[in-house]
Amino acid sequence: MQTSNPIYQKDVLEFVTVAVEYCRYLEQAEGCVREEFVDTVSKLLPLLYLKGTLLPLYESFSDEIPADYVTEENYDIIRSNIAYIMADRDDYLDVFVDDMKYSDEPILMTISENMADIYQDLKNFAYIYKMGAETEMLAALEQCKRNFQTDWGQKLANVLRAIHEVKYSLFDTED
């Protein structure tokens, strides 16, 4: 059955599923060893990016801005847990940030902060979907797609590059 309502389309529901899995994993990551964490997120991040690219372009024509459900405390817990897991491998140099326009040097970023930023956007989106109010779901879908295009999609790509380097440099140190 094909529905014209974008909130129930196959690509959207698959995105919701991956977004929920990403959030669930980060919420339960405390105490993970780095290799396990890196291995898991190196699989989740590309899938999340792919599903984000498949979200439909939709204009809800609503002035309503979806509410934020992730508190600063929730955000800090996620960021801190990832920073602890990544330890000395949390930092990476990035050239794809706005501040780079004003600098000749790469900008120091952290895996933990970028993954927590992605988490915040996806958790807010998933929470609205869980509530089931279609008008809010449409607004959240529109905002999530827009944020993917302008913010967290690029952060995800940058973090994936850093995660890739950590994952495969682990093999170098074992040789």
C-alpha cells in the first residue's frame, strides 16, 4: 500500500528506524570499549547518511517549529560518554566547518560533540514521531531533512572520516 502522506512512506519509516537505533546505541554506550563502539558506529553512520539522503523533500507550510526534547543534561551525558570512550582519539582536524573560511589551519573538532549534535537532532525527531501527531510529525520531518542538508549531514560525514581513521589505525598498532 502506497501512501501519499510522507510521514508513512517507506524511506521515512526506514530513516526513523535507523535514527532510533543510533540514539538507542548512544544512550546505552556507557562502558563500551573503544573498538566495539567504533566498529558499531562505523556501520550505523553510513546507513544513517544513506537514509537521510532518501528523505523526501516536503514543505509542511507550517510556521510551527518542533519542540526540543533533548535537554542540555541529556546532551552532555551522551557527549561525555562518547568522549570517555574515545579518550585520546576524540579530537580530529576538520576543514569542512564554517570557521575554516577565516583560518589557514584546520579546526580541531571532536567526535563526541559532533555525534552528540547528530543525536540531539535525531532524538528530537524520533520523539515527535513516537508521539504520533501527524501535523507535528510533518513539521519534524521537514526540519530533519533541512537540518540534514545544512548541518548534521556534513557533521556525520566528517565524523565518519575520523571514525574510519580510528578503526583502521587500531590494526596498524596491532601489527
